[in-house]
Amino acid sequence: MVDKVLLASKIAAVRDAVARIRAVLPANLDTFIADRTAREIVVLNLFVSLQDCLSLATHWLADEGLAVPESYGDVLRALGERGVVQSDLAARLAAASGFRNLVAHRYGALDWKRVYAIAAHELDDLLAFCDELAARAGEA
């Protein structure tokens, strides 16, 4: 059974990170590129929120006694395949896990236009993931 305290803690962290991104994200790309502080806050909070989602996914699979895939993308896809979250959402987040890896290993190679697009248009996927896990945990 999934640890509901851990689940609640990680979900709160993801929601906080998303709120922080939204609070500092400039209204346009040019301002974002020119604002080093905003870029750093956005990247850090995207990383944290993605990492917490990955931790939740790994925890969920392990608690159900299922094999935990080696790649982050496969961990998320596994939740979609098992119907824990919608498969299209799992696929989008699996793709986002590549961004997490890029931040972790090659920060200097970030495409600021892509970072801005993620922050401006894709944060709801993180929240939807949390909402779906919370709803599933409530069923148990």
C-alpha cells in the first residue's frame, strides 16, 4: 500500500514548485531569457517537481510489488500501462523526464525557449499527475 504521508508530502512539494514557477515566470520569452534569476528559479522548480513525480511513480510501483523499470521514462509509462494514471499523461511526463535528465547532467545546454514553453504550457500535467495519484490512493 502506498504511503499516504509520503504521497501527500511529495504532492505538496510539486504543487509548491508549480506555484513558485507561475509566480516568477515572465509574461514573454524575451524577458525570461534576459532574467537570470527567473530562469534559475524556473529550472530548479521544474527539476524538483519532475523529480518528486518520478519519486512518487517509483514508490507507487514498488509498493504494489511491481518491478521498477530502469529508466525514468519507463517508470512513468508503467503507471500509464497499469491504469494508475492516464496513459497519455504518463507518456507526456515520460518525455518530460528527459528534461529532468538534461537539467541534472547538462545544465549549460538548456534551450531557454523550450524551458519557457514547458513552464508556460505544461505545468498542468504535473498537477494532473498528482491529482490522479491522490484520487487512486483515496480509493485504497
